[in-house]
Amino acid sequence: MDTTANAFLRLVKIMDDLREKCPWDRKQTIHTLRTLTIEETYELADAITENDWKGIKEELGDVMLHMVFYAKIGQEQGAFSLADVLNGVCEKLIARHPHIYGDVKVNDEEDVKRNWEKLKLKEGKRSVLGGVPVSLPATVKAIRLQEKAKQVGFEWDETGQVWNKVQEEMEELQEAVRQNDQQAIEDEYGDLIFSLVNYARFLHVDAESALERTNRKFIKRFTQMEEQAAAGGKSLQDMTLQEMDDLWNQVKRQNRVS
């Protein structure tokens, strides 16, 4: 047996031991684990964003532990076994890759994606948009919805058309602002964000990752503003907006140089 299989079986055995002997592990249910799993997934996402391979390895281990944990509870409940889970995903992958395990021909990755969605509909999905988790963060959900709609041809032909749609939504938002219609403002703002996410796709930009990079950049620059203000014997609360703006621009210039 190879080292990967041995390592996986070692994890399964440890999970069995913990479930039997550890008071905390015995107490857990699929519902108590849910929040922890979401947290672990975000920690993995953070490591990926930072391109931190050591962190990715560690967080993958934590996520893997959770998967084995759920399978253990499923077995205890008589719902399914770990083997059922693994064989299930294997069968699904084989069925959804007929260009590998059958005689279907594909030209590129777009053909693969279209076939994937068609196969999911044949499996009983009622909508092409089915399978997008309700609890996904809104930006990620928008990307997934747009990608799925694309597979049936509901997609602009050119990037310029998408930008025109962004400008149209901007104008509609401004009109709602002029009308002081709060409900319309919220609706049109949502439409604008959705169209900007779509524009990002056409620019081959991951909108979620791009926004997160900007969040991190803002945190870094704002923290440097606080540090530089403190070095001058001030706090941001005591500074005027113009003084803070000047300090912000100074920090930006310093970061460009470095």
C-alpha cells in the first residue's frame, strides 16, 4: 500500500479513536461542526490568497479532518459510510467526464463546462443555476451564477458590450439617487455590482480575489497611517480630513517606492 493510502487510513483510525475516547469529539454533531468547517475553509482561502504553501498544507489537513469527521458521524447514523462518500464522488467524476471515460469529443475547457451542465440537468437538476449554494458570499455567488448562465449561451459576445451595461447600470443608479428612492437605490446598486462582476469575468479577473487584495491593501495603508501619525505625536482622531488625506497619499508613494 502506498504512503498516501497509509496516511489516509491513519487519519481514519485517529478519527475513530477520538470519536470513542475524547469527550469533545464525542459531543460533536454535523450542526456543531458546520460553523467550524466554514471557518477552516476561509482559513484555507486566506492561505491560498497569500500563496502560502505551508499554510495551504496545514489548512488542507484541517479540512480533510472535517470531511472524515462528517463521514464518521454519517456512518454512526446509518446514513452512509466513508467508502460510500468516496465511491460516490468517483462515480460522479467518471459520469461527468465522458471525454475521458467515454467516447465524447471536446475541443477545449468551455466544451467541458457545457457538457458538465448538460449532464447535471440529465441527472435531475431542474435549472442550470441549480447547485449554487444559497449561503455563498454574494460576490462569489454572482460569479458562479454568471458562469453557469454562460454554459447555455446567456452571455455577451464582446467585452465592450459588458462595459456598456456597467455604464447603463451606473446611470440607473444615479437616477434613483436623484429621485431619492431608497429601495430603487439599493436595487440599482446591486445591479451595478453584478454587472461589474460580469465585467471582471470578461477581463479574466477574479472579482472576489481582486476585492480581497484591495481590502488587504487598505488595511496595510491605513495601519501605516496610524503608525506615522503616532510617530508624529498625533492620532487620526485629532487630524483633519485633509491632513489624513495628505498622509494617505504619502503612504501610497512610500509603498510604490518599496
